[in-house]
Amino acid sequence: MRILDRYIIKSVVTIFFTCVFLFLFLYIIIDVLSTLEDILKHRYDIQILIRYYLLYIPIMFVQVAPFACLLSTLYTLGRLNHNNEIIAMRSSGLSIFQISKEIIVFGLLISFLVFWISDRFVPQALATTQKIRAQVTEGSKKSKEKKAEVISNLSLYGLKNRLFFINKFHVATGTMEGIIILEHDEHQNLTKKIVANKGVYQDGLWKFYQSITYDFDLNGQIIHEPQYMEEEIMSVPETPRDFVNQRQRMDNMSIAQMEDYIWKLSRSGANSVIRNLKVDLYVRYMSPFRNVIIILLGIPFSLIMRRRATGLSSIGICILVGFLYYILDAVCIALGKGGILPPLVSASLSHVIALIFGTYLIASMP
């Protein structure tokens, strides 16, 4: 590695980890102050709080890494531009890509690191921190709001190799509407499908109304006549609490678990739910590469800054570029979940546009 490359990458790495540390520190301070009254009131164990914030470190790292990459790029190249060092490099025959190639490689490494952390550590950490935070912040007001809640498009992979899809679930009454249950054998072959209009949980049992049961052979073909029941007691071990706790499950899954879950759900006929889950899956694949893409966006902006526009102005441009990029990403994801764009396109379109735009700006610079 050239001395010049080491000089640039040292600045980028230092600013990056400084930003990550500051973001983590500020989050912990703000979060502690916001819940300080509850902590003192209930006298929570300090070890629980330490465990909570240690578990939150990988979650926060994944979230703040793109902004830290952008800020470190803007500040480093902006400072070099301010000191006329970029002009000296260009005079020696170096192109913008040659000057910034080490920063781009650093962004790729951070992207792969974020991908690994988000798949390996974040799901488990998120599940644990949600439980801890619920214990700290749960109150009577929240409980009342929860009782009146209606959950739409709920899916659950339950016991006995069953897959549930519920159109609406009323938390207060433990009532389900628009029910589809798929039963599979040990080889994941569909063996039975139950469709019911309504289900009510009473005395530890599920009672289904207007239900139709289909039996399937190994080839997926219907055998026997479908059985219709006006009212039927179903042997379903899951309780209403299991269905309520299922809401955040996709966030707590690894990519392999998400793919397996979507594959099992693919035979339910719940196309809108499957589409949304596929969008979430592809977003999980694509989102780590925000780090390198946002660096490509930051490079031309840092080189067109005025000589005095360093320091605080770098933060302003960082926020503006990152904000526009995230808005575009959110719009594309919304279009995908709305069925306007295919799932893969909706998850990757904003990144492709930003990549092309950033590369074009760098290539068009004199």
C-alpha cells in the first residue's frame, strides 16, 4: 500500500470509529435519561441495564454505520481539498477513483461486516432487548392499548409442523378471522389445509366456525371430499399470546430462517403477506451495501465543497445526502409492499440509482 493510501485510509478509519463511538454514547445517554424515572422507581438491577446496552451495540452499529461512512468520507476528502492536497494529487496524474479507491474498499469491508453482524447477532440481540425493554417500560396505559389492538395479516409457524395465516386477530377477545392452516409432514410435504371463517379461544380450546378441511397426497393433489363443519373444536396448542408475540418474529430471524419461513408460507395462498416478506428478505440482503454506496455519493460532494466548507458543513451535507437516499429507499420499499414493484426490484432500486448517480458524478468531475 502506498504512503498516500495509508494516509487517506488512516483518516477515514479514525473518523469512522470516532463517529460510531459518539453515536453509541449519545444514544445510551439519551435512552438512560428518558427512562431514568422508571429505572429509579422500580430499582432495576444494574446488571440487566448493562446487558441491555451491550446487546444493543450490534443493533446500533448496523444502523449508524452508513452515516459514519458518509461523514468520515466527507470530512477526510473535504479536509484534503481544503489544504489543496487533492490538487497536488491530481497534478501527479491520479484520477478521482485512484485517490478514493481505498475509501471504497473500506466501504465494501464495512458492508460485509454489517451484513455478517446483522445476520449473526442482530436478530438474537433484538429479541432479547425487546423483552428487557418491555419489562422496564411496560405500564397500565400500554396494557390497555394492547387489549384493544387488532393485528392484520398475521402469520405463524407453530407446533406440529403447522403454518398459520390469519387475516385479522383481535387481541382483546382472542378471536381470529380469515384463517388458513397448512399442515406438513416431516419432509415438508403439504398434507392438510384448513380454511375457517372465524376462530375463538375459550376455556383453553380453539373453536372454529364455517371450516373446510382439505387432505392432500404426496403429489399435492386433493384426496377425498373436502369436509365442511359449521362449528368445530380444533386441537391447536398455540394460545392467543403466541400469536401476539409473533408480530416481531421476522425481525428476529436470520436470513436462512426467513427464506425457510417464506418457503413454508408459499403454499398458503396469502400472496400479499408473501410479497411483503420477500421484500423484507431482499432488504436484508441489500441494506448492508448502503455503506459503500453512500461513500460513492459522498466522494463528489466532498470534492466540490468550498475551501472553507469543512467540519460542520460536512455534517450538514452528510445529513442531507443520507436523508435523500433513505427517502428514496423508503419509497421503493413501500412500492414493493404495495405490489407496484417486484420485491427484488423494490429492495435494490434505490441502491442501483444511488450507485449510478454517485459513479456518474465521480466520472464527470474534471
